[in-house]
Amino acid sequence: MGHGILFDAFIYLSAAVIAVPLAKRWGLGSVLGYLLAGIVIGPFLLGLVGERQDVMHFAEFGVVLMLFLVGLELKPALLWQLKGPILGTGGLQVALSTAALAGVAVLIGLPWQQGVAIGLILALSSTAIVLQSLQERKQMQSESGRSAFAVLLFQDIAVIPILALLPLLAMAPVAQSDQSELAGWQHGLLVAAAIAGIIFGGRYLMRPVFRAIAQSHMREIFVAAALLLVIGIAVLMESVGLSPALGSFLAGVVLADSEYRHELEADIDPFKGLLLGLFFMSVGAGINFGLFAEHPILIPALVIGLMALKWLVLMAIGLVLRVSPSQRWTFSLALAQGGEFAFVLFSFASQNRVLPEEMIALLTLVVALSMALTPLLLILNDRVIQPWFDYRSRPEAPEHEQPQALDNPVIIAGFGRFGQIVGRLLHGHGIGTTILEQDASQIETLRKFGYQVFYGDASRIDLLHAAGAHKARLLVLSINDPVTSLTVIEMVKKHFPHLKILARAQDRPHAHNILRHGVDGVFRETLGSAVDLGVEALTNLGFRANHAWRAGQMFKRHDNWLLREQISYLDDEHTYINKSLQYRDILSDLLRDDQLGPDHVHAHNWDSGLPNQDKEAR
């Protein structure tokens, strides 16, 4: 269906706005949401968008922007420190994956030239999908995240020699074009000059340019300059036959020490997010379901075979490098797909007659499907594989460590940053406490400080009984997980009704759920520190210290009272909103009345913010 670019933009944006929030709500992640949106609006379902290749060329710029932002996070010194993992882990992955895939291709009867070409192209993984997925899960700094990043960076660099190798694997002579008459050494000098220009320009030319633009105080021009920089580098790299993504990454690394790094990140990030989303939707729209219908057994077999083979190679690499078992699974599943550079390399292979068109169409579909399956595999990893490792690795407390007939009046369940403050205060008054903590790695550390702490799950009735819950007077519930804390409350209310509970609440909804279970002592973990900060803000703005302190105490009393009042109409959204607005006005009146008292600060700059009647009341 032919439409203008504005209509296509409307369709893509509409699909993203609808699909991505739904996917996030269902726990599927934004990448899978974009891919599904692309499938729905693509030519093989609703057919709402125009020519897919036109969009793909534009959307691939999102990958370029992403690599630029990644480069901004890596200072040259840090990148130099990573040279070992990049060359070792990345080089090993590309070499072994290429060898394994080429070997399988030759075994099924393909010429070795085609086998090597297929191995080189399919050895690459999707930088866009992997980095976006790991960033969403906040796993970039994990063992698996660092290893995956090293592999992806090496793969982006490897695109250059792969482009040089593919013409040597041609099965038929290729007509020479007139667009390049440069000898090999001349082209090498041109490439070196382009890279040197990026390094020199980024270090010595762009800083004064950005400084001059920043002094104009016109943010839109700074945004334009940032985009101009990335686009210019992409054009330069393409003109010398290199990867635009690699060039933008190099420019980001050069500018990582710049004082304008954070401004560049803030200005480019929205464009990166939108264009990456467009790229993912383009991949989804490009899945050729017609070809899938023609080969309903072959294509799934190829997809499973590709991902299984790469997974085995990655698991072996993780084993050699001594990556922990749970992180090895994340590392291997994240990189088991084909990559976006395969689309470019397949096109290049077609131009140089390395692979026939029918095979390229088949393999392009295989790569797209493997990319679409990756978010699902990572969800499976999060929900099934990692919890299984957590369960397997959870240490059992030895029998002699179990609390036995303790008579301490207080039990503290959960001894993280919140519970430790409570424990220190009680210990300072000589009050004995029995501490139950599920993070086994913290047990020995806490014992060094003299705490009587035991490994165990406070939701187990036998453990609570052993900890002395039947004799204790008070349970301080400071568990971080809201679901577990409610389970403990229900169990204690049933089996130890005499035990008073003081519970930590993660946020307001958690506090409401605790109150619904009949616990009177509920304490939100951020309320006290947030009010303290607000009191300090009032003091810095000119209020007297005693008035600011009274305002903070009044706010806490009012908000704790409101927390209990809201319980009766939590299920009525209309009443909840109206009552909240009404009580907010009451609080404003209380604070204003207090401000108009004897401790009121007569600062002229506050007069403009008060209603006329309040000014007259002064």
C-alpha cells in the first residue's frame, strides 16, 4: 500500500505508542513490543507501511546513535583496559562461531566458499537488541553484560575485514565498477586518514566548536550540532567503506573526556530511542511470512539450528573463561541470534555473487526470526533459568547455626540498609535482638560486627518459632520484597497473634496493603529522609530552623493520618482522587496558618507566591 512519509510516520508512531506500553505491562520488554508492532503493521499482516528497505536504511541510524552513546561512556583509558576481553572473548566467539557454522554448511553440501561466507555473516549478533535488552534489565555492569559488550564491540570491528574478505569468496567473476580505482594500499591510507580525522577532530576541533555553540545559549543549535557530528562521521565512514556504527563509536570514545559529554548524551538519547524503536519495528515488518509458509519445516529448523549452535559455542567460551554458570546462560542466550549487520553483508554478498539470491532471502528471514526470538529467550532466562540457579545456589544454614530457644524480646526480619539502622538503635539501648537474614553472603560480615544474625526465611513458621517468636514481644519486619513481607504478616497474625509487628513499607501502595492486614505500625522507608530533605530545603530558602522543623513534623503527622484514612476508599478511584485533593488543601491551610504565626519569616520574595487574602491577613 503506497503512502506518503507522513502517513508512514503516523503508523509507526501509533504502533509504538500502543504496543510498547502493553508489552512492558505484560513483562515482555520494549524490544519485543517494537518487534510485534512491526509484524502487525508489516506487509504480511495489515500492510500499513510502505517499502520496508527505505525505512530500514533510515532506522539503521538508530544503531549508529546507540554506538555513539556507548562510546561516550567509555573513556580511552577504560577502553584500553578492556582490550583483553574485546580481543580475547570477542575474537574467540567470532572465530569459533564462523568455524562451526561453516563446517555445518559444508557438511550439508554447500561449497566451502559459501560456507565460510555464511559462517562469517551469521557469527555476528545484534548489537541493538542485546544492548537494549541488557540495559533494560540493568545488567550491563554484570559479568554477562561486560562479556556480551566485549563480544559485540569486536563483532562491530570485525565487519570491516569481513567486507574485505567476501569478494574473495565469490563463486563467479564480478564486473568491476568504475566507482573506485584505488589500489589496496591507497584505500588503506584513506581508511587510516578517516580514522585519524575522527580522533584529531574529536579531540582538538569539536571542543571549541561545542564551546562556541554553548555560549550562544541556543539548545536547538547544540542538538543540531550533535546530530551533525554523528551524521557527518557516518557519511565519512561509509565513503571509505567502513561501518558507520564503528566510526560513531570511535567518536564517542574520543569525546568521552569532553566537558560536553553529558549534554551530548541528553540531546542524542531521545533520537536514539526513537530510531532504535523504528529499527526494531522494521525488523518485525521485514519477516517474510510468505517465505515461511513455503518452508514451514526448513526455516524453523534453520533458526533453531543457528541459535543452538551459537549457544553451544558461547557456553563453551563462558566455561573456558570461567564465567559463573548463571551468568554464562545469560551471556549465551543474549548473543545466540543473528545481527543487523547481516542484512548489509548479505546485500554485499549478493552484489559480489558470493551467495545466490534464493539462499540470501532464506537466511535473511532466519536472522530476522532469531532476532525476534531473543527477547523471549531472555524473558525465559529471567523467569525460569535464573531463579533455578538462585534456588540451587542458596546455601543451607548448618544445624548449629539455627536459632535455638532464644529469649530476645525483638526479632528483626531483614537486615539490609533499613533493618541495620533499627538494629543499631536497639543495640545502643542494650535491647537484645534476633536477626533473620536471607542474603547468605552478608551473614559472616554482620557477625563480625557482633550481631546475632541467622540465615533463614522469616515466612517459615518453624524458623520463627526457633527464633523465639512465641516469647518475643516485637517483630520488626524490614524485608525488601513487598510480597514476602505480606506473607510473613499473614503467618504471624495467625500463629503468633501476641507478637506486635512494626513493618517497613516500600511505598504508599505497600503501606496500604500492610494496613489492610491489620498492622498498626507501618513505616515508609523514604518518608522520613524525604521530609528531612524538605525541611533542609525550607531552611535554605530562608525559613527559620524551628519553623521548618515544625512544618516537617506537621507534614508527617498529616500524611500518616491520611494514609489510614485512604484505606476505606482505595477501591473507588474517583473518591480517592477527590479526597486526596481535599486533604492536600487542608494540609496547605495548616502549613499556611503555621507560617503566619510568630515564627513566620517576613521575606518579601515569598509574598508573591501567596493569595491576596493571605497577604492582607499579614
